[in-house]
Amino acid sequence: MNTSETNYRSIPISERIELVEDIWDSIAQDAADAVQLSPEYRQELQRRLAAHRADPTSSVPWDAVRSALFKGSAS
């Protein structure tokens, strides 16, 4: 794929966002078939989901995680 000739900035932002969303949706559709979890990973995901369901209060909201990660950095 030769993207050096494509000037994406000439495309309106709304259309670029739509293009990225379309690409992301196509990746998500294809990934379901292409990505296979090992039995160990699947078991770990099931364990974590069960732990969350047993105690939903143990999770941390994304806003809190993001704030902690980027605390003190310029954003």
C-alpha cells in the first residue's frame, strides 16, 4: 500500500473519522476469526471476569486509571 501519495489532510475531518471507523470495524470483524486465544489466556480471562462479577466494586473506572497514568504529564 502506497500512502505517500495520499494527502489525508485534504479530506474533511468528519470523513477521515468515518474512514477510520470503517477500517476499525473491518479489523474487529476479521479479528474475531483471525485471533485465537490459547487455553491459558482464555482461562485467565474467565477467571478475571468471574472475580469482577463476584465483586464489581473492585474495578477502577477508566477516568481514575487515566488520571493516575497521566498525572503530571502534559496533555
